[in-house]
Amino acid sequence: MPTGPAVAIIDDHPITGAGIAALLSQHGFTVVAVVMAVEKLSCAADVVVSDLRLPGRSGTEAIAYLAERGCRVIATSGVARREEILDVIAAGARGFVPKTGPAPVFVRAVSDVMRFSYFLSPDLAHLILADADLRPLAAGDLGDTERTVLALAEQGEDAGEVAASLHVPPEELAGLLAPIWAAAVTRRSQFRPSPRERELMRLAAEGRTHKQAAASMSITAVTVSGYLKSVKSKYLATHPQVPEAIAPLTAARTWAQELGLG
């Protein structure tokens, strides 16, 4: 019987959840729960592997809910786009694994989070580097060492290989990854919608008009327009390929769908 670190799986597809659980059990992890929603997780686990499309709390809201309760979370999805992956990192995820990835990646992700606190895949390293170049917090917000870590990971080196390339003991790698995550979280947090903006985005995705949204939120239509302008500004900042002429309501609806709010 597995006696390794305790892992919980959250996935609303029972077959997928059972498959991930079986894989991790085969590699020595103790799967303590397989549930379909974050609200149903009642036991402690060393690592939580959570899907992003869930009933109840979903997307970044689900990851934030788990992180706020002290869970070390690895997000997974078969449909998450670049911006959503970066947003779930900002929400508290310690790594991301696509469901389409090879099975050993799940094992490596859980192992890395247990040992180094974070899992930095080649794809995630690429996204963080690109986002830092596109939207730097300040000149040199990522230092040379952090950029080297990201570049090595982007090239496919695993955590142990990155440590060896930098000539540092593996146990020091967590200290090198922490500022990378901190900068990524700060960078994305500047452009994340506020709770009230998220509420409006959800209503917009449901097809509510300005007037209906205002009534539901107990605010004026003018305030709704102000929120929508702010949402559009943040959406454009995190989606540089989107035309600036996009209507605020369209931006709100589109972003809500991307984040699983609608």
C-alpha cells in the first residue's frame, strides 16, 4: 500500500479523477480523496491536484479558495488558455499540468511541489518569461539568476538539472523559485478583476443588460459602465492580441467565459 505524501484530486469527471489517482498511487503517493468540487474537500493533503472547470467554485476562484486554506495546489486543465494559466498561478497555484500531457508529468509535478514548493514546466517557464517581458513590473523585476532558472526550465531541464546547471544544492532551488512566483503573482494581480468586477463579468456572461446587472448588484447603471471600462482596460492589458475597439461588455463576457465564471 502507498505510504508516501498525501494527495487529493479534484475533478468533476470521475474517470479522469480515478485515472490520476491510480497513476499517483502506482508511484507511491497516498491518495486521500477524489472529489468533484473544491467545497467537498474535507481532509488534509500535502498536495491538491485540481481541475479548473468545476461545479461551484471554478477557475481562479477555485484555486484561490484552496490556496487560502493552506493547500499546495497544482492546477490542471485540458482547455485552459495562456492567460488563464498565468491567472491561476496568481491565484495561488504552485504549478500547472495540462491534461493532455504525458502521465509522468503529473508524478513529477507532485514530487517537485513536495520537494521544491513549485513545479516549473517548460511551458509555464515560457509563459512567465514572456509575461515578464511584455508587462515588466519595473526594470529588472526578474534578476539574472531568476531569468536563468526560467530559461533552463524552458529548455526542458527538470528541477534537479536546473540546480546542477546553477551549481547550487537542490534544496536551495525553492529559494530561487519563490521570487519568480512572487513576481508573477504581483504582475498578474495588477490586472486581475476585482471581486465586484468579477461579479459583473459573471452577470454579463449570463446575458444580463446594464440595467439588469445594476439592479442585481444594487448599483447604478453609471457605476456598471465604470466597472465595464475598468474590465476592458484590464482585459486588453492581459490580452495584447485583442483589438482595442472591443466593446466593454464583449470584453467582460469573453473574459468571464475564459475564467469559467459564466
